[in-house]
Amino acid sequence: MLYFHKELKEKLKSDYQIQKAVKMHKYFKIENGLYSDVEFVNPLEIICKKYPNAIFTLDSAYYYYNLTDVIPDYFYLATKRTDTRINDKNVKQVFIPNDLFEFGKTQIEIENIKINIYDEERMLIELIRKKNTIPFDYYKEIISSYRKKTNELDIYKIQEYISYYKNEFSLYDALMREVF
């Protein structure tokens, strides 16, 4: 289990006890202000502990949904536009307008860790919206994966999500041309 310094201090009562527990290998210092009761911690678990309100998106979400076999170089996290900037070399932060932030948010379990992630329908819309910024081969791989699972997608959810964007008609046309 992961603990912030404050949480561990409440449990062990003092900084001295924390240092003592670390020396005795009862707890392990993962990074500044973050401790664990096991020596090796899954990086995904660390990200979820440090940024509990962030939502996995883009390349991370496509990979976790098995839409691509390309392992992302970074954890792609969506945050509200008004949230503070994440200063972590392992994270690419995507600022989402506050009114669009919660749409499609769900939780799934990856490697026995529950993560916040946008659902597949929201990620399909994001893929269509960002088509011109994604390498062509990567885009085609993900679109092909979506085409294989069209029966699993909730078309009503997709229509609802599209309605929140200004260019909803062009998005809908592109979606119908590319996937359905």
C-alpha cells in the first residue's frame, strides 16, 4: 500500500519513527513524500495515488482498452482546465474544459489497480477530434480496433457525447464514415 508522508506520520506518530521504519525495511521511500510497505511498486499505482482526480486518456486509454499494442511513453492524464500543472516527467497532462471533464468517466481495473479512465465511446470521439495530430498508422490501428467492436459500443452514449461539442455534425459524419 502507498502512503503520503502525512498519512504515514499519522500512523507512526513522528518523522523519527518513519526514518526508523525505512531503515528497518518495514517501509520503503518511493520518492519524496511517498512511501510504500513493499519495495517495488507498480508505476501505475504511484500515478493513481499522486493524482487521484485525474482521468487516463488518449494513448494510455487506447492501450488499456487493447485498441493498440503500442505502449505509451507517458501516462496521459486529463485534468480540469482550472487544475494545477502536473510536474512529472512520466505524465503528459491534457487540460479539459470543466464542463466536459466528467463525461465518459468510468473506472476499470488494470493490473489489480482501479483507475479512472474515459470510456471507449468518449475515447472514440477524442480519436476522431484529434485525427490530424495523430500519426496515420497509429490512427488506422486504433480505428481498425474500433471497427471490430462496433457491436459493443453504445451508439446512444456516443451521440450524447458528440452533442456537447461545437462541431457535432462534422464529428458525427466523420464517425459514421470512419467506424460504422
